Amino acid sequence: MITPPSPPIVILDRPQMAENIGAVARVMANFGLDQLRLVAPRDGWPQERAWATASGADWVLEGVRVFDTVADAIADLNTVFATTARPRETRQPVRTPREATRVLYDDRASGLQIGLLFGAERAGLETTDIALCQGIVTIPIDPRHQSLNLAQAVAINAYEWRTLVLDAPPPGFREGEPPAPGELQLGMYEHLEKELDAAGFFHPPEKFRSMSQNLRVMLGRAAFTAQEVATFRGVITALSKGRGRVLERLAKEKAAKG
Amino acid sequence: MITPPSPPIVILDRPQMAENIGAVARVMANFGLDQLRLVAPRDGWPQERAWATASGADWVLEGVRVFDTVADAIADLNTVFATTARPRETRQPVRTPREATRVLYDDRASGLQIGLLFGAERAGLETTDIALCQGIVTIPIDPRHQSLNLAQAVAINAYEWRTLVLDAPPPGFREGEPPAPGELQLGMYEHLEKELDAAGFFHPPEKFRSMSQNLRVMLGRAAFTAQEVATFRGVITALSKGRGRVLERLAKEKAAKG
């Protein structure tokens, strides 16, 4: 098992609402990120309301580091991407969250320190701060509705990180029970066909072949496990014998009454 | 320029907070989704507080349709994935948001109606409702902090949809007939359960729920077409009624001999 590179540090520039800081911490924890830095939070730090919305991701909030400027907050980082709408003109590389995550991942694996910078709720990032970064990440927002919530922006990037990390080690084993071996499946088909035949289902008789074929194909797609084959055979038996049993019981009841 | 397939319908089961419904609408609009259905919203509908958090995504809220049950809400949809943590044990296919999006995209491109089902804030989804879906989507959450905000869960899936649409891959066309709509599938399940119940299959009776659930899941995997649903209902009828018919015939033959 390879240890995946540690996740990017999240930097929030001048966040306004403590509730949003808590929501960011929550979603970082959801996707395995844990280092959060705040640049000049409007209402100071710590703020109780952040804990209320963090939904238990307290360790992220307790580890928060506060800085005066973006420059200070990213001083020890090698690769920082600024998350922002695609600028009208820029000389910096603009990447999707997926592309950016890949670059960050490789940089971190090479021993570099990595981070993701997010702007304030309404104001966004200053171009001077964007210029301090090594590139831009633009979330593919529909231009008809661009107002993306801060925690959502963090969520998308954090999700991409975790997805990449989980993809990294190729999982080599099948989960859950395998489909039943062919022998058991065939036994189930034959059981079904025998009972259907007894019930007069296959008419005219020359259609037996194509009808039974269709049944096998449609049931086969479900890839029953051995246990499920047994369950389905129970269904066949119940349906075909049960009716008789019910008739018997009714007859007995009638006899008892009469 | 190829017109991309229209996006999935989002279904929220028993949402509690109107603020969350608004946040869901907002993030749907961010990523180009616009059809929202609510199943039995706790505080009724419409709710002013939803508009406050939708941040201008009013057209999503104004188009909301309300239903009593999940079954009703997905009755006209062919492929619906339930977004939930990976169940401890399931026989339904479990996909990442990325994998699920690809399937939904191809299905929609083939003319099917597609949807994504999300559970209530705390309670999540009932297993009986999950069983009505064609598969499960599990967001790759860190097991140490699983509490994912509802709007975030929608955001991740909506983001994957938009990312795929922007990549504009040639849709992988689905071959053959589409799966039957939910309504037809449900009718088939209920028919099977009624006949099994009459045959005394569900014993002890308190096992009805789990036993019928298992049957729905294992048959659901086969994704029967409308034609196949009709065929399978014919199988159920033949097995349950046929036995009676055979007994009758035997009785007549005996009488004729005697």
C-alpha cells in the first residue's frame, strides 16, 4: 500500500461569514483535507459560529492558522492555485479542478508544498494575489448562474483530490459475492421452465425454445449470486405449489364447516 | 456543435430545511441543472426561506414539482441512481459520481429519462426507496467524517454532469430497448409479492419487508424492459394460477375415468 501524498492546504482570503468557514472545514474533512489558513477574517478568529456549521470537523477549525496577507499565508508553499472565474486576460495557466488536482498531486508527491487559494464570498480575489499563485483553477460554472457558494467551491476541489487519491492504488479485488456458477443458474432456469410448462405457459409448444431463451437472457442479466438463486427457486416453488396449498386449505375449511 | 443531452432531474426525498432546498437549487443552476422534484417536504411547499438561499436561481424553485412518495416522483423515469453511502451489503451496482454520470449521460442521449435521488438531511434514504432505483452513487467521503451537506452532495454530482457535458464526448448509444419506467417495475414487484403472499411465501410475516426488498433488488438489477416486465408478469400469473388449472384438469380426468 502506497501512502498517498498529503492533501493541499486550503487558504481563504478575507472570509466574511464564520458560518462559511465552518462549512469549508466540514467539507474539507469530508474529503480528507485538514489544513486551513485564513487571511484577515472579517470578524476575527476564533468565531463560535464556525463550530456550529462544521458539523464535527473540529480538528480542522482547531488547526486553523491566521495570516495578515495572502503573501504571508502562502510564503512556505511551492505550488498554489487561485480558484477564480476565468480572467478576461491572463498569462497564467488556467486549469479545470481535475487538471489542477493532477498537477498538485504530482508536485506534492515530489516533495513540494501545495495549496488552494479561495477569495472572499463576494469580492473574490485581488489580481495582485492571483499573481502570486502558480496558476488558476476555474470551476466550470454555467455562465447563466455564476454565484457559487464558497464551501461548494472548496468541495469541488477537495472532491477531485480525494477521487484522485483513491484512484491511485489500483483496487484488485472484486467486492461482494460473485455470480452463481453456471451450473446453479442452469438448474434454476430448468426449474422455472418445468413449472411453467406444467402450468401451460409455453403455447404453442413450438415456441418453448424462444420463450425460454428470452427468460434466461432477461434473468441472466441480474447475475444472481448462489444465495439469490436459492431465493428465486423458493419463489418458483412457492408460486407453483402455494396455489395448490391454498386451494387445499380452502377445501378443508369448507369440509370443516359443512 | 452537438446539443448535449438534457441534465438529470434531481429528486429530494423528505427534505427538512427550506434553506437546503434553496442551496440545492443554487448549485443546480451553477452547473446547468434545472428540474427539481420534492418528495413530501417537511414544511410544505413553497417556502420563502428557499428563495433566500437560492441566490437568484429562482427558475429552479419555480419549476419544483412535489410528490407524495419516491415511487410517484420517479414513476416516469427510466434510470434513477440513489445517492447514498455505500450500503454494508447490496446487490445493486455502486458507482462513483463520475461513473454514474457517464451512465446517465449515455442513457439520456438514448432518449431515456434520468434522475438522481437524494435522501433527507439526517435520515438518508429508506432501503425500500433505494430498491426502486437502478443503482447507487456513492460519493468518496473520508470515513472519518461522513456527514456531507445535502447541497454539497448535489453539487458533486451536478459538477460531474457539467464537466462531462463540456468535454462533449460522443454519447455511447445504448443498444436495444430501454428499461421500463419505475411505475411498471413497481407494478411487477407488487404483483409478485401479492402472489407470493397468497402462497404463504413470507413467513414469518414480519420478514415480508426484508424478503420483498431482496427480491426487488435482485430482479431490479436485470433492468427489465417494458416488454420483459409483461413477460415476467405472465410468468407470475402462469405459476400461481397454472397450478390450479392443472389440478382442475387432473380432477376432470379422474372424474371422466371414474
